Amino acid sequence: MDGIIQHIKLLCFLVMILIFSGCANVMEKPEITENSTQVYSLKDGNKVVDSISFCRKVDRENGELIGEGNEFIIMNEGRVQAIVSLSDFIQNSNKPSMFHFDWISASGYTTYLRQVDYIPNDSVDFIRSSISLNPDIRSPGEYKLRIYYFREMIAEKNFILLPEFDPSTYNLQSFSEDLVFCKKLDKKTGEPLGIDSVFNQSQKGSIRATFKLDKEISIAQQEQLYRFDWFLKGDTTTFYRKHVDVLPADSLNNISSSLSIATDKRQPGEYFVVLNLFGKPIAQKEFVLLPPVDYSAIKVKTTLYRKKSKKTGKLIGVGSQFVIGEKKKVRAIVNISGLDEFVGKELEFKLRWVGPGGKGVYSKSYTVISEISTLALKNAISITPGKRKSGEYTLQVYLAGELLGEKKFELHSK
């Protein structure tokens, strides 16, 4: 019985195609739009469609077409979206309309037929459909999309499917070398800082997988569609995935994906990242995540003051009570001791000033390599009337995201 039903469905499908082919307005010469859409007028002279646009996807927030063009690379998880802009004739109509999307393969046969019912409204002036780019069902070549309005062909446009990306034509060993893990990126150059393959958990820490883009990768001026897949070693299912699209006009040197290594989100263990390009793996790199570093031996002593004597070097106005005023500041010296186990190692400190209500007002990061077991960090904030208000403030000291200590103080208007 199921076989008979499938045969009936297939027969109906073919009949519809023949009906559409017979009802196409082939006598009418099409109007060619700026984006190469062939638009046919109805028998009464009205136009239903303004244009057809192809893209990879549509931004959900602003409706922008992402990856717009007429050439697409066959790849797993890829799709071609067709956005059909409707004319004022349809939008001003009060009647529902029936459309059909006829996707035609490179061999000239319908590969997918979809009916779309449109009801005019103020918020939507287009209709859409899409097909998969799965290599199991797609072959390279020139494809065509025809749009029918109540069985009358009103528009068509061609697009091209390019062969799958072939990683074997590139030096995959160099790709793996260009994939590294780091603690952060330089804000000016974007270069990775703190490159390593072993990291420790921390309360608010993260690591980045960073890939140096290869200038030789260029496929018909296409976007380069990368994907970072994060895995726990021994597991075949990715627990986090990040897509990064690089446009031909982009001047990026690196792309990256960050992962939280906070103690409440990630467990110690061995991990690895696979970098994919057009759905094909091109690089892989492993890293180890260790338990948090024990900072209990580190001691912090914070001294707050107004200013320092230029003659004697003595600190003036040391305390925890300060008056808001023009050109006034609260200065801090943070003395850190107990760094015996960290001498010669790169340490990342952060001083964070917190205002009333727990809102951060200023912070500064320090990357230091101490040659001895002690060091001092200096910082200051303005306490002018336009920037600060009365209340309780706190200066917090962090090391690699871990809170080492804090010092409270108060600001007063008088």
C-alpha cells in the first residue's frame, strides 16, 4: 500500500511540472533586472515579482542577506536561499496568492517543488524557499529557479553550484601549525598572546583557538566559511561550535573562537578543536585543562592615598575616607607577596574599581613576569563631582580571574 501511495504522489508531482511547463508565458519577452532576474509580465500586463536574490542565509534580526550571490559551494549543512521580492501589484492586492518555487537541477529536471501561499500584509513583501547543498544529492553545474503565480511563470534566475572544497590540494600540516591556543588576543594587532597547550581552570577565565588565515585560499572569490568544533577527547560529539565567515574584502589576519574554562562550566581533561572550511576538516589541535592553580600562598596588601610628596616620596592622605572634588584622585599601591612558585612565569593581574551598587567604574589589566617573590601594582581613579558620587567603593585584585583580595573605601561630597 505504501508503495502505491508513493507512486501516486510521484505521478501527481510530474503532472504538476507538465502543467507548469505548459502554462509558462513563453511568448512574452522577459525584463532583465539589474541582478539578472528574468521577470515576465502577466497576460494583463502587470508584474508580480521585482527580483530574485540568492544567498546562504538571512539575518534573523535585520533581514540582511548573508552570502548573497549566484555561486555556491556544495557542502554539508549548506543551503541556497531564494528571496523573491514582490511587486506593488501583489502587495496592494487584498486577495491571497498562490506561488510555486520550481528548483531545476543542472540536468534540467525539477529537483524540488514547493508551494507558497501569500497573504498581503504590511510587514512582509517577499516570499522565500531554499534547497540543501548536501553533496549526496547535489552535483556541480548551472541550476535554475522558476517562480509560478497561479501556474503562470513570472520569473526565473540561474545560479551555479561549485564542486566541494578539496582540502587535499592544500598543505594541511601548515594549517595545523597555524591553529594555536592562547589566553587572549592583542587589542591592536589581533595577534595571540599567551600561546600554550596547557591551561588551568579559573573562575572567569577563557581560552581562544586562533587560526592564521592562509592568503592562498581563494575559491571563485567566495566567502571562506570556517567552523570551530570543540570536543572532549574520546567523544565524537562536539559540545560547542562556532561559525566564522570571512568575506573576500575582509583584511583579517586571524580568526578565533573562545571557550570558557570557568570551574562551573568546564571539567579538567583533554580537549581538542577541529577547524573546518566549507564543511571539510583542515586542522586539528589538542590542549589540556588542569584544575585551578592554588593561589592561597599569595598575600595582597592595598594602600589607598590622595597623593605622593615629590620631595620626600611620602604618601599623603592615606586612609579609607576621601572627599569628592575637582582634580582629585584616589590612588592605590597594591603590594603582592608570596609569589615564590610563580617567579619567572607570566602572570595576569587585574585591578577593578567597583562603585555603589556593585557596578564597575574602571579596571586595568597587568601582564607581568616577576623576577622575585614580590611585586607592586599602582593605579588611580578620578573622584571629580562629574564622575563620582558619594557611597562605598571597592578596589578588587584579581589574578587569572581569581579574586585575591579587596579594599573598601568611602567617598563623601564634603
